[in-house]
Amino acid sequence: MEEKHDIFNELEIQDLSKQNKEKYYKFVVYGRPGTGKTTSLTRENNALVLDINEDGTTVVEKGLGVSIRNFNHLAKIIQSLPDILTQARANERPIDIVVIETVQKLRDITLDQVMKGKTRKPQFTDWGEVATRIISMYRFISKLQQEYKFHFAITGHEGNSSDKREDGTLFNPSVTIKAQDSIRDAVISQSDVLARTYTETDLIDGERSTRWIFSVEPSEDYETKVRHSPSVTLNNKKFENASLSMLVDAIRNGN
């Protein structure tokens, strides 16, 4: 009997309903210092944190972390993710998300690598090369995510953004992740979730109570986004004391 020809497999055509339920996401999370960016992503102690140019994050009690020295060190870690994740899980250290801190530091070490051996100041083409390298890194990580089953996130400080008219005047001002335009656009376009963290303080019986908010709620002032299946309804886009599993469950199944 002639073997049945499976054109779906041959052409890599996927069942989108199944793909959406099993998707691993890319997060961009920005906010002021101390608003819970890293805490939200690592609360469940299942993160590998790549902390650039620092001695290591202090807000993660468990999980894995590495202090990134330079761009080549980061590139080696990223290329070794399959082996790192496999060994971590074999050692009963569940790693469900890889976090880079921060986009500003990623920009700095990438620019250092691009400018290596050059004595002039960075030019437009240099910043373009920085953005290209960051996009390449994102795409490489994307190819690994489904096979090795991990989410990916990058954090950053918040800053002002706006579009520019032909005469140089600005319009559509908003608050978003702080980075050069080309880098910010590259990071956001490659990601599934763009979220802002902030705190809200209530006065209860004379005592101040602080709530940590992870928000993908549409706003005229703050840039956010979340990609999810059209069949999923997100009624609440503000998450209090968020965790990775809480966020992923809401994106996959609604709330």
C-alpha cells in the first residue's frame, strides 16, 4: 500500500488552536524601580535570570542566575540554553522562564561589541547594527522556546516615547520601555506581551497598604499590548501580585 502523503507535516502547517494552547510567550515588562518587574516574572522560583553588568539579582530567592559580563558572554549563554535547561531540569530545578535584566544594559553591552575597535562616537548605522543583533537574538530564542518549553522576558525602565512629524514636531506622546527608537521597536515588535508595572497605595484604618500591579490594560498614556487567541476574553488586564502561571493562564484561557 502506498504510504499516505502528509503535506501538513511536509509544509509545517500547524493546528492553530493547539498551537495557541501550548504557546510559550515573550514578555517585555517596564516600570519604575521597585514596582515588581522581576518579582512578577520570578515569583514562582522557576526562572533563569541573566543579569547584565551586575552582581546578580537580589529579588529572586530560588531558581538560577548568572551575572553577564559582556555581549559574548550573553551570546554563549543564549546559544547554550538547550543544554542549560536540560541539565537544570535533570537536577530537579524547573526553569519555565528566562529573564534578561535589563534592555538598557543589553543595549550597552551590544553597543560596546559593535563599537569595539572604533574610536568615533556611535552613528545611526551603529545603532541599527545594535537593533539587528538584538532582533537576531530574539529570533534565535523564539526557535528554541516551543521545543524546550520556556517563556522569555526582558525588563526595563519606563521612559517617554512619541512619533515625529516631517517637520520634526512630536505627537502621540506615551510612556513605554526606555530605549533608543530602533531598539525599542525591535524588542516590542518581537514580543507577545508588553506590560507596565506600578504600585497603588490604599489607606485602610489609617495604615498604608501597597498593591503591586502588572498591567496590560489599554491606556492613552502608557503603551501596552497582549497577543492572544480571538476566542480568549481578557476581562481583567490588571493583575495584582502577578505570577508567571497567573499571566500565562489568563493569556491562554481568559479570565
